[in-house]
Amino acid sequence: MVGFLGEFEGGIRHTVSLFQEGSIEQARQNTVQVIDGLGWIMEGIAVLQDMVDIDVTQLSATLEQLQISLENDDDVMTSDVFEHELLPVLSTWKQRMADVDASPAS
């Protein structure tokens, strides 16, 4: 899961770059993949919730902002939500999962 989160973060950074470069159509296509990926991550965390201290409700406000940005076709806001809201949460989650992977088995 840590590897997937790392790849996923890279994909989000790439999508942010596409928005910033003006490649809006490609960025929007990637946004659909980001949303799908979030679904997979949430499913994975649900399976691992007894082992990993991750509160998925942290994403509630971020997802609300993302929904608003998408409904309004606000590409700048979408990019900002990805970069400044979603990536920090995912980075924290990735570190928590890495910590669990590194801890000795009981």
C-alpha cells in the first residue's frame, strides 16, 4: 500500500503540473483517475484499519472542496485542492503505513 500511495502522489503531482501548464483536458482526465484512486485507497485503509491509525474523515472537507471545484469547472481550485490539501494528507497516511511496515511483528 505504501508503494501505491507513493505512485498515487506522483500522479497527483503530475496532474497539478498539467493544470499549471494549461493542459486542462489531460488534467481533467487525470482528475477522474485521481478520484478512482482515492476510492481504492479508502477501500485499502478500511481493510487495514486495525493495523494503521488513519482517520479517513480527515478527507471530508477536502472532498467537499474538490466537489465544489469540479462542479464549477474551477481548474485552479482543483489544482490547489490536490496540491495543498490532498497531498499533505496522503503523505501523512503513507508515513503511518511505512511506520507499520517497519515495526517488528508481534
